[in-house]
Amino acid sequence: MMDVRASFLAQGDHCSGLGSEQTARYCRHFARHLNEDSAVGRRILSWPGDPSSGSDALALRLMGGLHALVLTGADPELADLWQQGLSAGDADMARVFSRVFLTHEAHLQSWLNGPPQTNELRRSVALAAIGHWLSARYGLPLVLSELGASAGLNLYWPEWRIDVPGGHFGPDNSPVHMTPEWRGQAPVIAPPQIRDRAGADLNPLHPKQDRLRLLSYIWAGQPDRLARTEAALSHAAARPGLVTRSDAADWLEGRLARVSGPVVHLVCHTIAWQYFPEATQARITTLLEKAAARPGTILLRFGMERDDSGGAGAAMTLHDPAAGRAIPFGRVDFHGRWIDWQPAALQGGTP
């Protein structure tokens, strides 16, 4: 199990690599200066579980709690420190953070109680790319089913404008605009017809009631990411909820029974599969294999997930359960800043 201080250092490296030097600096500060002068500090240093980013994500729990104080204006001095960004002095950081640990103990303790839950919008880049590819390949309506959907913001990918070589996905007047660095092959632009969309999550967040929590996990020094998420939450809050509180496999079993007809049913997940227990993964795989054998609907699973290849970012893979194949589609940054799109050919030998 990773040491607490080491977990903060590792999280700092992750944040730096994903474009938030400010959050990286805070993580490294705490790795050096955490002490037992406050109840918050004592709890963090004696954390009973695995504090690493792949497990309890302890550093991000603390970062979320601090950012929530900034967003609500509950601590003006902390907000000023946040605004200073990388120019803030080390002594000021130590003084302000030490005071905040004492002044806002109850708030920070509550934030430490639960894991971070994000809904990174730019993962829609990968979903939109495969959605347009499937529309071009089959010419059929799409049914979208997302596992581990959080607040469901990425189920709205057909409504986000995403600039790509040769044009853009989504409407011109979208409230959300993304400009990923596009690598690899140019995408197919074939606007999909969405027949239905829904998702499941063990702890779904509401785009209105949980707005602060979702925004709090946006890292410091990323105003564009914050503004984009604010716009998406406002868009989603005005529409009926798409996400059901449920185990992924339980929900999918019912969902598969309800989807029928000449459609492409795309089951998708982005940086979620690794968090499903092995038994859940196995059950999902079995459910899809059985459902894919039924005629009338094209059933596919698309994952944007970590792998062991050592490649940058996440692997994009289209799983064809009817044929028992996993087809690589390239790689994408964990936060969707770039995509290396390497699709299968549209003709012959593809799902």
C-alpha cells in the first residue's frame, strides 16, 4: 500500500501531466508539510485505506474540499491564494492551509468521507468519434447506454460542438465547445440519429443538486475546464435525468431486454471499467454475449480505458460480442485534450 505522503507526490505528478501545475504544487506542498496539528491533518496522515489515485484518491478528496471553499466564497483568503496560482509564496501557502484545516474542519472532514466523482466532458471527444463512425458504417439510429455515467454529462455528446479536421461534430450553437488536438486519421463526420440514451451509476450525481461537488473536482488553474463544465451542468439541469442509481450489470440486464429493433446499441464506459469488480465485469461480458446472439439489433461495447501497454493516455477499443473481437481505435488523453484516432476501415471485416 502506498504511503500517504508518496500518494500526494504521485498525484502531483498526475496533475502536472494533465495540465494543472497549480494542483500539482498543492499536492507536493502537502506531501512535505502535512502534520498532526489539526484533526484533518491527523486523519489524512493515519489514513486506514489505500490513499493512491487508483484507490481512495485521498489527495483529490482534499483538493475537492478546498476548491469547494473557494467556489462558495466561504474563505476569502483561501480564494485569494487560489487566484494567485503559481505566484503564491510558500510561506503564505503554509499559513493559509494550516488555518483552513482548523477553521473549516467539519467541511474538510465531510469531503474526506467520499471519493472524488468527476464527469470529464472532453471524454465526449472519443464517444463522438465512435458515434459518427458507427453512423457512417451502419446508417442506423443509435441507442446509447453508459456504465459508470456519474451525472450523465457525456451522454449529451451529440449536443456538444467538437472541432475536428474537416469540420465539427455537433451543432454550431452548442453551449459546450471543445477543440481537441486531433492526431491520426481524419474522422468521419456523419451526424447520428439518437433513438434513446441512458446510463447507470452506483452513486449518480444530479447536475443541479450536486453542481458544487462536480465543479469542486475541477483542478485549480483550469478556468476553461471549469467554464465548460458549468455550461454542461446548466444544459443538463434543464432536462430529465438520464442516470439511474444501480449496479452496472443489474441495470444493463434490464436495458438489454428493452432495446430492440434495427438500431446500433452502443454500450460505453470511460475510465470506469477498472472500478467495476471482476465479478461485475464478467457478468457484463456474459450479458452482452448472450444479447448479441439475438437478431435485429447490432450490439457493441466501446471503452476508453487504462491499459498495460505503456502508451500515452487511454486505449479506445470497440468490442464486438457477437464475434468475440476487440478492435483497437487508437488512444486518447485521459482528459480528452488530444486524440490519436486510428479507426478500423469502414468496409469489410469490421463489426
